[in-house]
Amino acid sequence: MSSSQLLIMLSPAGRILYALKNGPKNAEELLKETSLSKNTVYYHLKDLIHHGYVIKIGKGRYAITEKGLDILRKIIRVLSQ
């Protein structure tokens, strides 16, 4: 499965995690990479931070946590079957 096919299948929160897998990004970068609306990105970032999958670093930058990487790997494994 290609990464573009995988991205389409992911939920908005999954798309954000996928976008963060290669390093921290700011909200504008997440908007471009996920093709989600601004409100959707911020809504899901708040939820992902609350659950410990993402952390806010510095001024407006976000990074995936080890817990976030673990759940993303599980999601990808399930979708790839």
C-alpha cells in the first residue's frame, strides 16, 4: 500500500500522527500535509496531546511521542492487511 493510499484511509487524528512521524511540524505544515481544515487540525491536536500521543514543543511546533508512534504502527499494520 502506498503512503498516499494509507493517508486517505486514516482518520484525521491518524493523518496528523502520520504527518508527524518524520519530525516536528507546526500547524501550517500539518494543514498542508494532511489536507485537513484548520479547525480539524487544532481539534485533533488537542485530543492527541490530551491522550499523550503528541506533545507541543517550542512555539507552535508539535511532535509525535513514542506512544503516538506505537499506535501509528499498529494502525498501519491493521490497514496493510
